[in-house]
Amino acid sequence: MSQALLDIKDLRVNFGDSEAVRGISFSLKKGETLALVGESGSGKSVSALSILQLLPYPRAHHPSGSITFDGEDLLATKGNYINTIRGNRIAMIFQEPLNSLNPLHSIEKQISEVLFVHKLMTKRQARERVIELLQLVGLESATTEDRLKALPHQFSGGQQQRIMIAMALANEPDILIADEPTTALDVTVQAQILKLLQDLQAKLGMAILMITHDLGIVRGMADRVCVMHEGMIVEAADCAQIFNAPQHAYTQKLLAAEPSGEPQKLDNPRDLLNVTDFKVWYPIKRGIIQRTVDHVKAVNGISLTVREGETLGIVGESGSGKSTLGRAILRLEDSQGGLIFDGKDLQALSQKDLRPLRSDMQMVFQDPFGSMSPRLSVQQIIEEGLRVHAEKLSLEKRRMIVGDILEEVGLPRNAQDRYPHEFSGGQRQRIAIARAVVLKPRLIILDEPTSALDMSVQAQIVELLRDLQVKHNLTYIFISHDLKVVRAMSHHVLVMQNGQVVEEGPRDQIFDAPQTAYTQALMAAAFENKAITS
């Protein structure tokens, strides 16, 4: 038996009085892929962050046990030894790309940084390597001069994730820790990225520690699987055994969980939102006087109708304009075209006149952690809308309302006194949903609301959203790359590509009899595990 490249024994991590990781042990060999799976809050990400000593406030939450890499116990080493390992021999793809990228630095500068530090490259050598890496992860469009100098917020969520992957692979590490590496990616790019990781693993002999809630990824990628629950590994075995003959009841529950069902049928609902010939164009400026020479047509002439109590699912690849369309409908982006909500022309309203309508239109953003202030408690984050739109409510009444909504989304009432960094990615997503639902709006735009959630919680959130929709007659615009969730949620589906609608229709028609080649390719990638080759 070959010696393990990474060997973890009796790892324990405490957050105050709470034991997040409770004595886990596992090993990883060169060239092997090990998957850590489990529900949000099970300790997967905390275990991975412990390896590179990246936990917040390490003195208070210092892990115990041993983490041995290539014969050296990383927890026992002194000085800057860990800095020679981070980003060089062990690299990590973080779960929330926008929160991990520096908003003030260009993507070229951020990818180049690890090359300057560990490879001592010149600026010219680093640029050549950056372009090579961006091409490797399918971002050829980002290799031009102006896009290399672009900031992270100028890319879609999926593109940001690919930038993070390029940064992690820059120094060809011995171990790649991938914490939900395809969370923000649509199904087609997901297949391409996973194939890329497998190809690089074969070429470099790289070991991969894969942390994910997507069991479909695990089945196609992993050699061995460790199932985590409440900070412990409850089952560890070869991948085939886990999927074909799971022993533990929790593993069986995970494998059985998947969003299913369909939304409640509607009886002649009236129109709530009408969008006609809608455009969101960003100017491309060049020269000393910054003259506009062209436009990026993020949304280009889209028309749609959403009826009261209905869910409109919007699908398409990263960069297709889905999120931009959602933000523009809420007047969070400048746009042109018709925008009628409940008979009111939103384009004709000033921001001051629009403000009273904000309580009727809410949004769940794609990156939950990035959309929350780290200085505010969960109580303060969720009650913010109540303080603006229901000023007469007392503090006690607001606390009661916030506690109620937290319980509705599956979190305890006492979570309102904690802060965003104390929650897992999936738990933060539920807080974001609670913040949107607390005002009982008429329209909620959900931008990838289940992307950070494991399969069992996805099913719970889908059921919750459907129940809330029936109870409060809510209308949803549901933006997602997860077609299984869209199928379970939507009455009507709109397929986007390059800022335009390529196909739309009732849910069953789109999923069972897609008409365009692009929609057919999306369905094949989602339901038949086929990568798009074009």
C-alpha cells in the first residue's frame, strides 16, 4: 500500500462551546480523489480549512489532532512553513468566489500573485501563464487586454468560479481542495470543469479533496467517499460501495433525497409583471476621452409575462444574462424597455417614488455571504426591511417576526443573535431567503437560491418555497442552473443564451419536448450526464 500524501488523525475543531468537527480521521494518496459529503453544517468545509490553517480566529478555534502532509505535521510546524504550502503545494477553491476574490484588484493581478510569490515569475511570464490558465478553464473571452484588467464583479457567478479554479491550479499543486467547485456553474460548464479537473489530475498526478453536496459529481469523480454528519464521519468506503450498498441510515437518506413534485396548478391567474423589448447594455469605452465604441448586450430585447402566484423559471449558461435580467426588473440595473408591475410603469418612477413598492418586490441574491454585512447580527439583517417598511413595529415584535421566519426556513430562533460567519454556506442561503420572505412581498426574484444547499436541504427549501407561495400567493422568478430544481418549482420556463430568449413555454413542454438544439443540450447535460462538446 502506498504511503498517504495527506493523513489526518483525530481532528477536532471547536467554535466556542460548539464542537464543529469531532475526531475525524482520513487519508489521501497521490493521484486519488476523496469526496467529503454531507449536509450543510456537517463540518466538511471546516475540516478542509483546518488543513491550511485558514479558520477564522485560529487562537480561539485552534484545531487539535494531527494533519500530516508529505511527512510534516502541519499543526506542529513553526514559523512560515505553512505559507510555503498554501497556494503552492496545497491549493484551495473556495465555496463563495465573489467573497474570496479581491473586489479592488483585476483578475490578472489576483491570478498572477501566486506566480510571483511561489514561482518568482516576471510580469511577462505571469501574463502568459494567466492567459493559459484562463483558456484551460474555458474563459477564452477573458484573455483580451481589457478583460484581463476587469474586476471580479464584472463577471458572472460561474465565470468568477472559473477564475478561482484558474488561480488554484496556477502552481500545479500536489493537492487541490475543491470546496463546492461547481456550485455557481450551469450544468454544461459543470461537466466541462469536472472533465478539466480529471484531465489535470491525470496529467499532474494531483490528489483532489472534493467537498460537495452534489452526489452526482461524487459518483463521476471520486475514488473514495467519507460521509459526514454533525462533525463526524459516519461512513467511509469506496465510491461504488457507497452508492450501491450504503450501510449507514444517514447515507441512505442522502442518496434518496432529491427535489421532486410540481407547483400547484393555477386557475386563470392575472398578469402581475409584463416586460417588453427589455435591454441592459453596458458601454465599452476606449481611448483617452473614453469614447463609447460598442456595447456588451447582457440583456437584448427580452419580453416576458409573469402571472400572479406563478413561478417563472429562467435557465441558461453562466453569462447568458439571467441574473442581470433579474436585477434590472427590480430597477437595480439601468435598463430600457417596458417594465409594468401590477399596472404601474416602473421605468417612469423615480427612486423615491419606487421605494414604497420595494416591500412588494424582493430578491434573494446569488452569493448569500456577500449580500450580508458581517457586522450585523442575523436579527439586524432580517429586520432591516421591517424597520424601513413597518416603522411602527416595536423591537419585541420584530424579534418575534424574525424568530418565526427563521423557523419557517429551518433555522432555530436563537440564530438571530449570531453573525453570518458563524453559519455554513447552506445556512446563510436560508437566512437570505428569510430576509426576502419576511416582508411577505408579492414578487420574489430568487437568483440561484439552492446553489449552496445539499440535496436533502434543496428538497426542503423547494417544499418551503412552494408552501409559502400557496400560503401568501407569492409570485417567483426562479433563476437557476439546476434544472432538477427548476422542474420541481416552475409553471413556465424561459431559456436564455447570450442575452436573448431561445425558447420558452410551459414546464412540461420545455423539459419533455425541447425544440431548440441549445435547450436539448442543456437537458442532456442535466439529466443524462452528458457534457456539451461544442
